Amino acid sequence: MNLQEKVWKTPDIECEGCVRSIHRALEDVDGVRLVEVDLLQKAVRVVFDAERVQAEQLKHLIEEAGFTPS
């Protein structure tokens, strides 16, 4: 296991619905251990096993959910 953490600033998080959408997009992905979406800081923090999933894949899933992580 190779746990890593990635934080993306995501300025278009605006409400609890956004938070739920991002959680739904990431929480069942194999290798994801933790998803935190901070509405006030407009950030997404993910702890994941880099042997199972890559940060770029997670970023793409956030984008597919309609957000702009950077």
C-alpha cells in the first residue's frame, strides 16, 4: 500500500449539493481511503492508495462531476 494525499483547490464548489456530488464521484473508487470536501476553503482532499488509483484519475472524476480542480 502506498497512501498519498492530494488537495485540489476547486473554486466552483458553492453548496452542499456540490459537496455531495464530489463525494459520490470519488468515495467508491477502488483505492480511495478518504474524501473531504471543504465548502469554505473550496478544496477537495483525497487520501488514496497510489498502487490502485492515480491522482490524475481522481482529478478527472472531479472534472466529470462538473468541477474545475486545480
